[in-house]
Amino acid sequence: MPRFTILIVITLLLGGCAPTPIGTTMKTATVIPRPVSQIDGSGTLDLSGATAAGPLAELTGLPTSDSANVVLALGGNQKPGGYSLEVTTDGVTIEAADEPGLFAGIQSFKQLTIDGVAHVTRIDDFPRFEYRGAMLDVARHFFAVPDVKRYIDDIAMLKLNYLHLHLTDDQGWRLQIDSWPALTEIGASTQVNGGGGGFYTKADYREIVAYAASKYITIVPEIDVPGHTNAALSAYPELNCDGVAPAPYEGIEVGFSSLCINSERTYEFLDDVIREVVELTPGPYIHLGGDESLATTESDYLAFVARATSLAAAHGKTIIGWHEMGRSTQLPAGTIGQYWNFTTPQEEHGEHTLAFVEQGGRVIMSPGDVAYLDMRYPPDAQEARTSEFGLVWANGPTSVREAYEWDPAALIDGIGEQQLLGIEAPIWTETLTAIDDIEFMAFPRIAAIAEIAWSPAGGSWSEFEPRLAAFGTHLDAAGVRYYRTPEVSWIAAAS
Ligand code: TNX
């Protein structure tokens, strides 16, 4: 049945005459991620001097003018997640086939509006990939609900639509599980270098899920098994093959812990945890980790992955695993592999990733050398944090330009456009303790990743860089504490 629902039509034509901006210095208004098509006309729409009240303000955060025509219409024939946007001298119309598309159009309109004025323009736009993600590691350091909401606000501006939460690791277990309460009673009190840790109650987690959903972002929970499990093992020694609780861990090494693969108790544990996580998670995916299980033998790893993934599939979710899970030939159909190795795959990493495609799944690209937001920036004598924050193992430091200049469909033979579910930018938090640190590492590199995830292939740095400079103005307005890297000719901040 064709749907032609008009979601919202707000017509505010109360003033008599059309606004005429006089003496306004026009700045170029551009959008990140780059739209599929944008054609500028002449003239401007002036929403300045209006009050920040009313329905448009609520939807867009912009002041409304009582003399502008604002139409947000649902039910068009745009592509899924896409929109068309038209600014004229007396109003703006955003049209989409679905609500995420309308939301995306609103994000573009915000970027088109500088000091309350937007150029006349027409945009037709839709995403290259359906999965456009960010990942936040809340296990190495814990980030409380307001911090996560702030990061959700930040990534929504860039039309990202998934937030993957890395909820468990050696250093902490961050989600309340009623049937195994010591996971958080004991396993949540640690984090890298101490300081107490923390965890989400179920109410907290629901609050995050709902807040994300209000911005059309879906939460992907990760329970990382069978390695990266020291926090769980220290809470429940029965999950360890020798039955002895290991000491809590607050360092940054990886690859030393494993659930006991041949114990039935391990699968009872996993079934309970997955059931409770699935109950809290409306989205289609659960991420089971599976990376760097260096303390698990190959045969044990394969036995574990086969059982753990079929168990999770029985709870009705599509499984995502780090690409090592592609060592298994027994993945449930449609399992998604997340690739973390380099843009030029080393050793068998490419083959393991291709194995997901061979088993009917697709791939999320997160190449460590370009998409890992915890890699250091190139050293900058003016900014001490470029040498304080971040790791370098994935060919770091990583510049903004490096984060921009890669094509996800050209990295692994056999994995092209059709085999990709999308792109994700992870941020691991071994060296990051506060949301300000997260914003500094993420912005502006995450803008580069978001453009790769949304925009048609073939962008160029020389065209992207001035748009990024202009985007800085919006980051300033939103209070995002981004890194004003010397790679970009930022527009002077208003004093
Ligand atoms: C690798 S790549 C990890 C994480 C670390 C990260 C630090 C992958 C799936 N795992 O355990 O936190 O490097 O950059």
C-alpha cells in the first residue's frame, strides 16, 4: 500500500513580507557528509532575529521565523534514509520517504544555516551505506549516561545511525545482568589505571537506547567473548577452567583471558547474558566480539564460536563479530564481520573477513589505520594532547587526511560495494578518561569517516578540507571540543 502520510507541515506565514537580508556577509554554506547533489540558486532565506521557540526550533534546534514557510513532509519517493531539501527565499521544504531521511535532511539544513541565514539551494541526497557507525569503548574507562548522550548528539550531526557500545572487557563489565549480579557488583569496579569504573543499570541502558532512537540511532551492544573476559572471570571463577578467580585487571594488555570453552557453565552464562541483553535491545544486532582470543586454542575457539553464535541467533538477533570470527565455517547465515586490520590487509585478515561473505553475511569496515579514532594525531607542538592521548599500533599517528583518503570497497578482493553493510569508527579508551578527550580524538576525524559512510565514492581532500573548515563553525556552536588541527584552515572562532 503506498504511504503518503504527511508527518508534519508547519506553515508559518504570519508576517506579511518576505525577509530581505541587508548587509549580510554571505559565507559559503556546505554540508558534511557531502550530499549526492547540491545545486545553489541565488538569494537567501533569513531566519535570524526570530525566537527560538515553536515546532521547528524543537525539531531543528534553529530559531524559527514567523515569516518563513517550513514544510517537513513524509511519504515522498526518496531512497531509504535519503531526503530532498529545497531552500527558497521564503521557506524550506524537506521531504523524505521515511523518518530517518527527514532527520537527515534536518541535519543538512542546520549546516546550511549560518547566523540564521541560508542560501537558496536544492539538495537531493541518500546514503551510500545503510550502516554508518561509531563505537565507544565504555569498558577500558567508564562513561556515564550523560557522556554517552553527548556523543550521540555529536554523531547525529553527521548522519551516523548506529552506536556500538563495547560493554565488556578485561578491565570492566558495564551492564547490569540480573541473573549474574556479581558481573557488575565485582566486575564493574575497575578500569584502566583505577578510579572506580562504573556500570549501566538496566534503566540507564534503556535511557541510552531511547535517547539514541530519538535521533534515529540504533544501539549495538557488544559482549566480547571468549577473550577480553577478565572482569567476568574475576567475578565468577567458575567460568575459568581452573576455577580460580583471576585478580582484577587495570592495565592495557590484551589477549590473556578466556572463558572455559569446554564447560557447560560457560554456555549457561552466555545464554543468560545474551537473553537479558536482547530483552533490552530493540535493534537487529548483537556483537559478540571474538577478537584477540590469544589465550584460547584454535580448536577451542572454533568450538566456542559455533556454539556462541548459534545460541545468540536463537535469541533472534543478527550477530556481528570482529573479523577473527571468520576463522569459523559454521557461522549462522548472515553473520556480519567487522574488519579492524589495515587498509592493506596483513596475513590472513582479509581471508577471515571474506569468510563472512562466503557464509551469506556482509562486512562492516573499520580499518585500524584510518578509522580507529584512538590512534594518535600527528604530533603538534601547539597541542600537548596530540602526544598525551592515543595509541599508535595501527600505523599511527593518523591524520585527518589519512582518515579521509580511502575507499572501503577497494580494500579486500571480493569485498566490494555489495558486500559491505557499512563503515564504523571505533574509539577505544585505554588513554581517554573524559568526554572532552573523546571529542578531541573523534573530531574532526569522525567527519571524514562519516563522509565515507554516507557520500558517493570519489571525494577529494582539496574539496573536503574547506567544507571541514566551515563545519568547525557548527562544532563551535554545538560546543564540541574538537581538535583544530593545522591540516585544516579553520575559520576564526567568533570571540
Ligand atoms: C585492538 S582491534 C582492540 C582493542 C584495543 C584497541 C586499541 C580490536 C578488535 N581490538 O581491544 O582496545 O586495539 O586500539
